[in-house]
Amino acid sequence: MTGARRIVVKVGSSSLTTAGGGLDADRVDALVDTLAKAGGGAPGEPGAREIVLVSSGAIAAGLAPLGLERRPRDLARQQAAASVGQGLLVARYTASFARYGRRVGQVLLTTDDTSRRAHYRNAFRTLEQLLAMGAVPIVNENDTVATDEIRFGDNDRLAALVAHLVRADLLVLLSDVDGLYDGDPSTPGTSRIAEVAGPADLEGVSIGSAGKAGVGTGGMVTKVEAARIAAAAGIPVVLTSASQAADALAGRPTGTLFHRTGRRSADRLLWLAHASTPRGALTLDEGAVRAVIEGSASLLPAGIASVEGEFSAGDPVELRDQAGRAVARGLVAFDAGEIPQLLGRSTRDLARDLGPGYEREVVHRDDLVVLHR
């Protein structure tokens, strides 16, 4: 961890704002102090570290200026609050990092920007260039325009995906709790879990929901899920409180450490599994389910029993078994309207009757990720 040179840090709304809404300048400055010192020198210097900050707080920051007493439930007012608050949030970071001679760059993302390959490459290039030029990327979900269908839902998952996107060496999730506990931290007798080596270490652990402040959308559930995503992609994760961020970045024992559980996967597969929204579904026969899950095979027309939804070629779709369980997700090679004429037929027959363009997979194995085995 002390050797990590590129680090993604995620901070939640409750660590930056007051319970009633509005940014807490002292909290923001304290976080920036920690991040600037953890950088270890000017970009490019020996020992320098690159920091990408995934910051919540836009909606919470916009509550007080708009006269809202609490986070609204309807999407339109959330978007309005984000529109006001995002400017305030970035302005505060800009001023705070300027004390150290550092520039910041705003990067707003939706799942559409990360699940579609061309958008994903653009996001990668932007973040890489900001880091190369010595700026600190401030990443947030684009709450102002995001709809329910294209939202990450919480910035914890976004942080895990960004960590994979920028090929980070470490992900630090900052919360208002100093780690993962084996029960409600406020209940006597519970204890902090220092390390998680794999899913088995969390069996029987009761994981709580959103915090008491009421200004964020996440909770310990989303943080643990984000840690699992990153760890499975080969990135270690530290979950701790914002007040202990300096210890986490210095490699001192704090919070909960999630060890790597896998290797870095192909970028598109991680995004496909965790950031894409299926536009439809294909139900497979038993043989096709076995071929996809156990044989790592492509999905051919002969193995499809039915189709539902409206989608275009290149969209993500669910692959379901006969019981309706989603067993995989993939990028489909045909429009929804074309597939009914392909059901249960061999590619050879389709090429003969419809032309050589139909002698191909419906979902190629390189564009397919298994969800359940």
C-alpha cells in the first residue's frame, strides 16, 4: 500500500456537508490538506503520487441555497439541487487545492459514459491527460442530467469502476464510520473487522444501510459491494473514516482492508457487469446456458428460446435461464426486431436463407460476462 502511486479516494456527502445541507468549508479543507500532503511532491517528482478524487456532495451542497430542508425524493428536484451544488462543490475544491498550487478538473459521468465503449475511451483519455498535466480530477456522477435508467445509484460503485478505469493501485473509501463492523457499531460488543481476504470473511456479518445524516444515498452495503468489485479486479481497498484518511494513505493500520481477490479483467467486461443497464433479455435453452457458463462459448441463435425488450445492435442484454435468472450479460449483435426470425436456427441455415451476414454469433464470447455459475 505504501508503494501505491495512483490512488482513487472516494468521499461521501456526510463527510463534506452539514446535516441540514451546505458545504462545510473546514471539512473540505481538512480533506484537501490530507490529499495534498499524501501526494508526496509535485507531479513527476520521485515519490510523487497521483490522486483521483471521487466526491459526492453536489445534491447535499445545493439543498440550503434552494431552501430545501432535506434531500428531495423526486428526480427533478434532485437534479436542480445538483445543478446548484456541483458548482459550489468544485469551486470549494478549486480554492482549497489552490493553497497548494494544484489545479483541479471536473469530470462528470453517467453509466452511459462508462458502459458504451467510445464514451469509456473518452473518459479514460480525459482522466489520463488531467493526471499527466498535474491536475487533480474531481469525479462525480452527473446528477444534473442522469435519469433513473442511467444512474450509478451511488458514488461508491462509481469509485470502484473509476479505480479500474485509471488502473489505480489502491482505492480508499472514506465514510463517517471508521471501518466495517460485525454488527451495528453503536451496539456494545461489536468489533471492527480489520481485514477481509474474501467473501467467506463476510458470511454472517450484518451490514447496515445509509448513515444518520440523511444527505447521501449510500451506506455500508454499497461500500462493501464497491470493495468487492475493486478487489475482484485486483485493486486493494481501504474502508475507513474521513478523519483517518491520512493513516490510510500512509499505509498505517486503519479501518478495514479488503485484499485483492482477482486479477485485472478486460475493461469492457467490468463495465458490462457493473455499470451497464440491460436494454432487453434473451432466454436460453439448457444447452446454451451450459455452453455460455461452463464452456465460455458465444451465444448462437440456435440456443435462444425467446426475446424481450427493445434494443439495438451493440446494446447490453441479459442472458437468462429457463427459470428467468440472469446468468450472464452481453453486447448483442442484432436489433431486437431481427432476433425472432433467428430463434432456434443454426447459423448455416440462416446464412442460406437470409444471407452470409447472419452466419454469426448473437453475443460473442469476448463481449459476454458470466454473472452466476
